[in-house]
Amino acid sequence: MDPKNRLNDDEKDVNERIGRVRARRPRFTDEYVTLAHGAGGKASAALVDAVFLDGYGNDVLAELGDAGVVGLSALGQVAPGVSLAMSTDSYVVNPLEFPGGSIGELAVNGTVNDLAVSGARPAVVSAAFVLEEGLDIATLRRVVADMRRAAAEAGVRIVTGDTKVVPRGAADRLYITTAGVGLIPAGRALGAAQVRRGDRLLVSGPIADHGMAVMLARGDLAIDAPIRSDTRAVNGLVEALLAAAPHTRWMRDATRGGLATVLNELARAADLGVVVEDEAVPVREMTRAACDMLGLDPLYVANEGTFVAVVAADEADAALAAVRGLPGGEEAALIGRIVAEPAAAVVLVTGFGGTRMVDMLVGDPLPRIC
């Protein structure tokens, strides 16, 4: 039979050939995002298949259902008293990539960390993208690869997501929203109501690295310093701390507004005073120098892989040793204590023995930092 003349082919053969062609993975050769990639048709399918399915690579996401369906066993041990925790956050950092990380790593680590400091063991994450028309696909692939690596390091799976494309100028290249789910073991209760006078403050590492790394990466300042973001998942550090100090009272990751802001939130919620020893707060020399040059207080600069915890005084040394014993926690420090007065306030004790009040952040000196 002449292969060019198939008008008389059997209908069954024709349908089988059509089926084989339709079953092929769509070819994806585009170099830039177009509005067609957000229209829900073949271009959308090709983008999802070539960038996201290839990038994340797990069986739940590959189903491409309207929801990522996982068995409860995937979340952890489900038993009486166990609570479900869910967190969501959006990421608009500028630039998309910076020393030490990218928007992709922030999007995974940030949601994982919000769950972890709530006492949960993170399990699954969703990821929704808003893409600006004209975004280069190479950048998108790098961001997705960063997300996959961050998820693997945190021990979570990205199981569902969404993609929208907006016209040029309607967004700044790329925004990501993630949500995460985890389980809080029975008997684990963290909150400001648990905090007691005499408790100690622990910070998991040096502060202000992330905010300064992003600010310098924008290239608007005549400062060249090798400062890297601290973005990382802290769930491993949190689990180690809670195992060593089971009576830990409270935890927060010190992101926007920095350490000063989260400590003020603690003081007001607990109606107790927070005393911080200035010289005990870990700040890298290069980061402190950059803050000084720009007139910024490191206490107010954002972090993305550093948390602060209130631990019982008799468990403080064990908690510190546990955190310092893991990668990312080597420079953890005990930085202060909880007092009765002045209530609902944060006081910094300087190296000269003086004191000053530390208020919450006013304004936004570092916009789009996460």
C-alpha cells in the first residue's frame, strides 16, 4: 500500500494511530512564557509536562488531578490527639535568584518552616505560579529545580499546583504561592500562653543574612560583600530541639521584620517582658558591617532559615547542644530571658550595660525580601 495514500485505511488502524500520536508527550521547545501557556490548552499542557512534572517528578503530581491525593500514612502517624496543621504563603522576592538561594527555595522552605515552628512535621506542599508573559523558560526551570531540591532536603513532596500567565507588565516575572500540610504529634503544644518567667531565649543561627543578601543582589548599592541568604528548612533543627527540650514553650521563624518584630509579638501575646543580651545575638561580621553602612539594625532585617524559641531554663543547655549538633545550627545561641517586667515589652541590654527599648518594625526598609 502506498504510505502516502491512506484514504482507504481501516478505521480501527486510523484510530489506533491517532491514539498513539495523542499519547506522546508534547514537545516543548519554547524559550519564553507566552499567554498561550496560561490558556489551558496544548501549550499549557506542554509547559506543565516539560517544566513542572519533569522538575518535581512524583507519582501524586503526575496524576494531574484537581487535587493531590495522598494517603494519611504519607502525613505521618495518625493517632488520637494528633492535630493537622496547614500554612500558606506567597513569594515575590526581587531578584528571583540571589547569593544562597532563589524564589523557589524560599517558597518551599518558608512554608515548611512555618509548619515546623508550629510544632508540625511537614509532609506535603502545593505550589501555584503567576508567570509574566516573556519570562525565559530557562529561569523557570532553574526555579523549579531549586524547589525540587529544597523539598527533598526538607523531606516533603510537592503534590499539586497551578500556573497562570499574565500579560507583560501585569507582574514582575514570577510569583509563587505555596501551601503545606503537616501533623502535630499528640501532646506537643507551643504558644505564647505556655511561656513562663525565667524561660530562656534561643536563636538557631546568625541573623540578618537573608535580607542583606537580597538587598545587595539588587545591585542598587555600591557595596560588594560576600553575604549569602540563610534560606533553609529548619524542621530537622526543630525536631532535634524538641527532642532535647520537650518542655519548649514557643517558636517562630524570624522572617519579615526580623528578630525584633517576632520578639515584640511574643512579649505582647504573653504579656511578659523579653530581655535580650545584645552581645549574645549572633551576627556575621560582614553582615553587621553592611547593616552599619546602610543605617540598618540587624535585629529588624529578615531571615529565612533562622528561628527563635523559648525554652525552659533547665532544658536550655540541652536545647542549645542539640541545635548546634546539626548542619545549619552550629552558631545557635542563648540570647536572653523572659521576665515579669516591663510587661509586653522587649529590652536590649547593650555591651556597656545600658538598656534600650526595642519596638516593632515601623515601615518597610527592605520591600520584596521574600
